[in-house]
Amino acid sequence: MLADELVRFCVELAYSEGDELSGCLDLLHLPAEQLWVEWNEAARCEALARMLPECVSSQRLEAERSGVLICTNPGGRSGTLRTFWLSRSEPREPLVAALETTLDLGGGGVTAAPETLLDGHAVRVCDPQNEQVNELLRCARFRLDPAWQRYYRSTLTDRALQVRVTRVLVSSVAFDIPMLLALFLLMTVRADLVHRAVNPARLNHKRTRLGRRPLLEHVEVSAPLFVQAAYRDDSVYSTAPRSGPRFHHVRGHIVRRRNTVYWRAPHWRGHLRLGQLRSRTVELRLQG
């Protein structure tokens, strides 16, 4: 079960700017032959709404918790994912997504157009407004479970309704892919994480008295990636006089140096006495 803080961090990391997550795909490996990842859906929806406010309607708003069962091929660069979620409504039973996701971190595999999903083909989707997200989604292909494919083909005859259902089916799982890739990046660089063994004996004694199942032995992991880098006054290193930057907000972003990845957490920078930047968004692009 991922902590809410980690879920929010992975979403923020997945949709960050700068040297983006898509530029680190060659570093990623799926962490185990079989892996179950679970999270609170409210934390994911909150972070996704902040990063992509236009996608609020695509979120699993009725789900309390979500999870993914990952089965990895040899080499750890490809595998399959099945998505589950627990509804807030009764009966409270786990539901499995109608789509199976195939992940290939090399971006390979044969795909068809999204409108052929109901015909049983593996499809790939894209975001025409965000090339960074496109690079991440190129790793994923989506295919209907055969039983669901037969159901939809027999019940959906209206073309417009087929398009709407296809969009809902894909959006129910596609937004998990960038978040999971961010998690895999953190797990890939886990050698830099700080591990602390947790002894659950005292807590288990209390849980036993209350008739609850004892906790399994586990390790608590803290990530230096969460630590905000100390501010460095660049004017000290310059011979030219410089008054310093105006007070402004720096969005979280990835910086990659060869095989090392640094995460710059969101922070305020500059001096309030030099004025504030009023614009909410500033976009800079290199020519060519």
C-alpha cells in the first residue's frame, strides 16, 4: 500500500517539466516478476486534478482504493498489468478493469487505432497536447478482456456510443501509467534510499488482543529525493554584480545527469523585496 504522500509525489514527478520522466525510460525496469501496487484513490485524484485539471472527469471518482497486479517478462523491461479498484458503494467488492495493459519500456509492439479496441485489437493512445505524456503512453498498449470484448460487440451497435465507451474504458486505466513509471524510477534508484527495519512486535501484541491480524515484518524507506535542495546564491560565484532573482515559484522538475536522476521539489525562490512575478505560467522554448 503506497503512502498518500508517495502517490502525490509520483503523480507530480510523472507530469513534471524540465528533464522529464520520458527522458529516463532507459533507466527503468519493472521491479519484480510479480508485484502488487495499491493506493488510495483520493490521493491520486487530488494530485492529478492539480497537475491536469482538464482530466478531472476521467478520474475514478467512485473508487476508494485502486491497485495493479504486474507480471513481468524476463529482463524487467516489459510485462502485463491488470487494474483493480474497490468501490465506495455497496457491495464493497474488488472490481477488475475490462482492459489489460501491456507495458513495453522499449516502446515496441504492434498496435492498432483506438477505434478498433472493441474489435479485440491492442491499441495505443496519445495526448496531442503533451509530448511528454505521449512518450510515456507509447510504452503502453490496451486490450479488452475477451469476455468483455464479446459483450460490448453484442450490445453496442451505435457508432457514437462505441466511441464514448472506448474513451471511458481507456481513460479508466491510462492515467495510471505515468504514475507507475515514476514509481518504477524511484524503485530503480532505490540504492540511494534510506532503509530502516521496523519491529512490529509491540504493535502486533496490541492487534492480537483486539482480534486483528498481525502485521508482517517490513522495512520503512525514506527517499532523499523528497528533500528540497538548499538554496545557493549564484551571485557569489559570479564576478558581475547581480541583484538576485525576484520572488517566484519553481515547479518541481527532474534533472538527469547521465545515469543519475535528481528531483527538484517545488519551492519558492528569490527575494520578496525585489518584486513578484505576477504571471502564473511562463513557458520557455529553445529555437530549433
